[in-house]
Amino acid sequence: MNAPRATRSAIDKFATEILVTNSDDLLRYARRRVSNPQDAADVYGELIETAWRRRSRMPREPREARMWLFGVAKNVLRRRRRKAASHGAMLEELTQLMLVSQQRQAANQQDDIMDVRQALASIGAADRELLILIHWDGFNQNEAARHLGLNPSTVRSRYSRALDKLRLLVTAPSDPAVRA
Amino acid sequence: MDTHENLINRLRAIDPAAEMDTAAAAQRVVSRVVGAKKQRRLSRGMLAGLVIGGIGLVTAAAVPIAMSLNVNGKPVEFDVVIPITYVDEQQTNHECAIGVYVGSGTDKTGASEQIVEELEDIDWSGLGQRAFDRSVSALAGEESADEKRAIFVANVSMLYDEALPVELLSGDQVIASSIDCTGAGL
């Protein structure tokens, strides 16, 4: 016999609980991937709205539902980047100028932190994303693999490589051979 | 050379979200979104009447079919239900809907799922009122109920087609739709 379908109110209740439980982690996920807090707040608002609209597709198991939410967040970010990219090189230049300014400001604050920040910015985007997922977002390697659509074994080797690159850059930040 | 632990600690120290104290505010956003978006879910069974369908693209050719949508001669379920709401000149609220099916023929693929997500992301609010307002201005005053319905459905279809991103129409996916609007209030 088939399992009974969840009622509408049961779906709403479950989705609300999952959203509330993961809300702060989702906001942090957004903040770690956009350059300023306003954009992070926009991304967060959009991803909550999107997840709520699609709640009927949310897996019914809390851990799976959490992974699903981060998948929604990834898609919202990807869509925004695609949209931003269509605005062309002019905005890209502006973004770069703002980032450089932000980096200069940070450099004046604390050299040690700046080394790591520069190093993280210098490794390839895929490696950076993996380190951020694991050490900032708190994903384990299997979860990171699912989120990125990769095999766990690929993630394990990529993680090790990313960490080595970071370590080398922190040790010798001016060596261009280390950069991705 | 950094030890592993030292490197990880330094990496964590530059997390831009580490010092954020936002849990309560983040939860309030969820509460507001959930509160605002609890709309009446339109039953798929309500979607009967005129069917607007197409293979590979959406067309405005109306083909009457009762109670279901057929693709390649087979009945299919709707993937997205778009609520159409409007207020008539007597301030009466009206509701009807567009049911949309997406598939590669009658099969589902990754591309189908992606299109469904794109459709769900579109803000459809206001479509019903714009269709109603356009229909009112198109009436000569002597139309029958069937003619009013046809005018309203044509306007809904036109606005729906305009809202669909062009790239969704360029693949090999079927995007078929059914409308149950009657033009009530015209």
C-alpha cells in the first residue's frame, strides 16, 4: 500500500520548522558568498521566498530538507551571478575596485588575517568554495560532495589539494606558481 | 610552515559571518515570508475547461478539453498552478488558474525540472488584473458570455506568453497549459 500523502497543512508546518531551524545558517551561507551585507540580505530573502514557494518539493526528512535548502541557496546565488554577469565588464570593474579597497582596509587592520584572506582569494574558485563549505558552513566532506554534485572521493582529494595550496600561499604569498 | 590546526583556525578567523548575531532576525524573515505567502492552493481538479497547449512552445490556440490536459494523447498532471486573481468593477474578487505541464513529451527530464523551477520563480501576481483590465477595454458591450470568456482567456494567454522567458521556449520541452478562467465579472 502506498504511504498516505502529506496534507497541505502538514507540509506547511514541516517547511516552516525547517526554514526556521536553518534560517541563520542560510543567512551565513549567503553572507560568505557575496561581497556586502545588503546583497547577502537580498539573497537570503530571495532564497527563503523560493524555498517556501517550492515547499511541496522539500524532502520530508530534516537532514535531507536541510541539504535541499542549501541547494536552493546555491541556485539563487548562481542565478544572481548570471544576471550580474549580463551587466558586463563595467560592473565587474567596479566590483574589483571595491574588493581591492576592502582588502587594503583589511590589510591595515591585521597582517596575519590578511595573509589568509589573500591566500583564500588567490586559490581557484572551486577550491575556495570547498574550503568555505567545510570550514565556515560546517559541512562534512560527504555533504560538501552532494552540495557540489561531486563524488566524495573527488572532494577528498580536492580538499587536500586546496588546503595544501592555502598553506603554501600563507607561507609564501608572493609565489605566483601556487595560484590556481 | 603552518600546522593543520593553526591553518584551519586562521581560516575560521576570517569567516565574514562568524561574528554575526542574526539568528532572531533571520527567523523573523521566515515568519514574514511564510505569513505573506500562505495562499489558497488551487486544486488541480479545478482546472477544467479551455486548454491552451503546444509542443515545444506555448501557443494561444484554444482547444476545449474537459477536466484534464493531454500531451501526445496521454493525460498528464500539472507541474505548476499559476493563480489568476482580479477584482471586477463591482469590487468582487475572482479567482481562476493556469495549470502548466512541462515534459519531454510525456517524460520528465532534468530540463523539465529546471523549467518548472523557472516557472515557479516568476512573479505572476498582477497578471489576472492586467488581463481583466485589458479585456474590459476591449469589450464593445454586446458580447455573449462565451465571447467574454474568449477575450479574457486570450488576454491571460497573451500576458502568460509574454512573461515566459524566451530561452524556455527554445528547447525540445513541451510546455502545455490549461486555463479554467471564465471571464466572470466582465
